[in-house]
Amino acid sequence: MAPPSRFGDKAFQWLTLAMALTVVVLVVLTGWQLWRGSSLAIQKFGLHFLVTSTWDPVAEQFGALPFIYGTLVSSLIALLIAVPLSIATAVYLTELAPLWIRQPLVSLIEMLAAIPSVILGLWGIFVMVPWLRDYPFPSRKRLFGWTPFFSGPIYGTSMLAGGIIIAIMILPIITSVSREILRSVPDLQREAAYALGATRWEVTRIAVLSYARKGLFGAVILGLGRALGETMAVTMVIGNTPQIAASLFKPGYTLASVIANEFTEATTDIYLGALFEIGLVLFGVTIVVNLIAQVLLKTMTTSTSATRAVQ
Amino acid sequence: MMINGAGATFPYPIYSKWFDEYAKVDPSVRFNYQSIGSGGGQKQILAQTVDFGASDGPMSDDNLSKAPGKILHIPTVAGAVVITYNLDGNPALKLDGDTIANIFLGKIKNWNDPKIAASNPGAKLPDKEIVVVHRSDGSGTTFIFTDYLSKTSGEWKEKAGNNTSVNWPTGIGGKGNEGVAGQVKQTPGALGYVELIYATQNKMPYAEIKNATGEFMKPTLESITAALATADIPDDFRFSMTNAPGKDAYPIAGATWLLVYQQQKDAAKGKKLVEFLKWSLTDGEKMAKDLQYAPLPESVQQRVLTRIGEIKM
């Protein structure tokens, strides 16, 4: 008599395999559908689509470069702002904060994540952008106006405003994932460091942050994934102008925003095809950025183990 | 019975009012309308996934040729696009088509430009940069506005042209009417275009525009209907009413259309749809003004009703 448990094990294995495969199938189907939808534009524009900057629905000339640029730059600005803030917050919450303050702070951060992006966008237009235009932007211009990044007239709506709103949106996810990771650092690590006479800062730096490095990097990548695809709030403050300008005060445009903006009213086939291809490009950019992140993560871990081996 | 439609967002408030009211006239029929945008409306009617489509711009010959049958354009109501601005003290402004085109081309950059001053003697125009704001999303509003600019400025027609979204020579893009209105309200020196109702609701100033006969007109429901009455409307009802030749016509206005097949596949449904269309063109039109839409003038109503009578089951 065959033991019944073996059948159950097999069935369970197949079931989970099937579930895991659905994810793969979904990704492939999405890519295929985008490819099919954009075939007309791919045929007409070829690789020029990726390197030209004209976006003219009337003349039906389409190029994605300003959108690719805008997506990457706004996400980079967002990471520059959000990563130090989130990780510092997570460190404070796990290592330093008195117990009574932790839970309320955590709830507040989670509430930030729950704000619908269109609401954040409206807040962006009516509160954040006017404030940025009147106070922080002019002072940055006074200090750094000699660099190309902070030159030119200030309208408020700009690449920088887009980056800032994305930063606000990815703060909660990076913070809560980082917090979970820091919490999972074994107390033995900390105790060992204290036992060696380390100060609090040294404990945090050596025993906690260094130990959790890989996980924190993962948290940043999750945030980046969100940043690349963030749409509604960004489109409301970024100025929606397809141009490549060094100045962060100039308006920009992102891949996700142009799809959201123009898809509903696009009537010609080639126009729709171009928008589909923008989707395909966004899909590609996300995959490439994630692959780069994986490689970085690999080199980071191997170099760490190498240093360990040397020590 | 359920009749499905999809398309334009601009007429959505009045269409839903009509569906509500019509339920009292004929309780046996219910309407389901999805305001997914004019592009979507055209696509859905071409694919025959809806019983009627709706669009803020007439369908192109190219798109019509893809249809499996003849598609009729039924104009329902019209609306105006206004030029709104943000200046200290909000002075009343008068603008003509050439000046507006030059502002949106980026050639008139400053509020104290002599071209603006020429039609506004006495107005205090500051030495300030004009911050141009336009729609970033594809929209019927942009279609109407760029249609007007293409008619009044050869340079605009050549450089940017007319579509639901164009390659803007200058300015920043706001999403939706609310985005442009918000942007203009928040930015000193800004100038942009929105649907009339957004300017009135937000208490924003809007310019009088010089019409084809040289009169400066305020956008009102009357001056829009006047534009409809004098516009050149062909028999297929695919018309543009910008820069209409009437003396009392406001020049930046556009109609919105329902799209239906002349040959209905489902006889019972087709009969109900025709009854509804006839009702909306007569009783329905009377509700337009309350919702800030301009109704069709009598003459156009009659022509449209005749056309509706040609729908076959």
C-alpha cells in the first residue's frame, strides 16, 4: 500500500509550481500583448523611437527619449531624497526610539502609504508646488543657480517637483521594508558589538546596517520599482512637457504619465501603437533597472564575503 | 432592456441627466454609459461593442472607412473653451486669434507686449513673463482650441496643427481641466484654456475673444448657440463651429456628438434608441442650459431629427 502522504506531497508540489508559473506566464503575456499592440509603431519608427525626441500626434511622429529620460531622472531624484530619509527613519524606529513612540510613528507612515495618488497629486498642485516655487526653489537658485541643474525660470511644476512627490510616495514602502529587515537582525549581533565596547552609533553601523545591507538594498529596489511606474501624482506636478533639459526647474514628462494622459483620446492606429510602445519601453526599462540591481546586489555580496575571507 | 454607450467625458453630466429623466418617460429601457474618452467611444462603436458611441470631435474619414456600416453623427450640445489668466487685479482682457496663437507659439512672451496692449487700451499690463498652460492629456477641449488656432493662424496650423493633443511649442501641461485651472490659479502671470464651466466655478477671469466679424465676445450659452446657428454644418453633421461667422458668435466653441449605426442590428433595441434620440433632441435639449451646455438652435435640431428618422431597423 502506497503511503497516502506521498500523493499529497506531490500534489502540493505541482500546485505550488503551477501558481509560480502563472506569474511567469503573466509577465510573458503582458510583454507579448504590449509587443503586439505596438507592432505598427515598431515597424514605422524602428529603433529611432528610442533615440528621437519629437512627440507630435498631428504629424504622427513619435519618439520616446524625453519620456525615458524623465522617468529615470525623476526616479533618481526620488531615490536620492527618499532613501536616506527612509533608512534613517527605520533605524530610529528599530534602534533608538522609545517604545511608546514607535507604534504611533509606524501607523503614521503606513497611513502615508494609504493616501490615493490622485489626492497626493491634488495636494501637490495646490499646496506643495506653490510652496516650492515661493520658498525652497528660489533659495536653491540663489545658492546653486550657477550650475545648469538649478538654472532658468521657476514655474513650480518641474522635474524636481515630480521627483519630490515620488519620494513622498515611496517613503512608506522603503521605510516599512527596511524596518522589518532591521528588526530581523539578531540581537546577538548587537550584544556582541556592545560587548566589544562599541558605542551606539558603532553598533548601528557595524552590527546592524552592515549586516542588513543586502536586505536594505532590496527595500530600495522595491521603492525604485514603484517610482518608475508612479503615474497620477507625478503627472499633476511634473509639467508634462516632453523635453530633455539639464535644469531640474524645467518641466519634464514620464513614460507612465504620457500613457495615462493620452491613451483615452488617441484615435489613430499609429498614435495608439506609439503609446503601446511607450508601455513596452517602460516594461523594458523596469526589467533592465531590476537586472542592474540584481547584478549590483551580487557584486555587493561577493565583495563582502571576500572581505570577510581576508579578515 | 439595456442600451450600452461609451465615449466622451465632456457631455457626461448632461447624458447622465438625460438617462435619469428618460427612465421616467420609458421605464422599460435602461442606459449604461461609460465616459472613457472620445477615442475610446470611437473605437467601441467601430468594434460594435456598444450600441452608441460618443465623441467630442467628429470621426475622421479614415476611421469611418473602417466601420462595418454607415455611422451617423448626432450633435447633441455645445460648449465653449475660454482663455483664463492670472494677473494682479484680474483686469478684463480682450484677445484676438492671432495674439492667442502667438502666445501659444511662444512668440509673445511678455504681458506688456504691444500686440496685447493694442486691443486692451487702458489695461494695466505688467512687465511679466507669460506662463503658458495647456492640457497634457488628450481631450476634446484641446481639439476645439487647436482647431480655432489653426483657423486663425497659418503659422500655428503649420507648426502644431489640430488634434486632441499636439506637439506644444511652449508652456507647461496640466492634467485635465482641473489641472490647467489649478495651474493658472497658482501661477502668477499664467494663461491657459479650460472649458467655460471650470472658469466660472473657480471664479477665474476669462477673456473676450474677437470673432470672425471683428466683435469681441464673452463666452455665454447664448453666444455659443449663436455660433452653432451660423456655423457651416454639412449634411453628415461633421462640422467645426470655431470662428463661426455670426456677429454674436463666440469663436472658440465646439459640439459633441453621439455616434450610431444607420442600420441597427437589433430591431427592438434600435427602435428604443431612436425614440430616446428624438426625445433628447427635443425635451432633452431644454435641460442643457441648467447644466451649462449650449443647446442646439431650432434650425439645427430639425435637421438632426430628420437624420434620426433615417435610422433603419
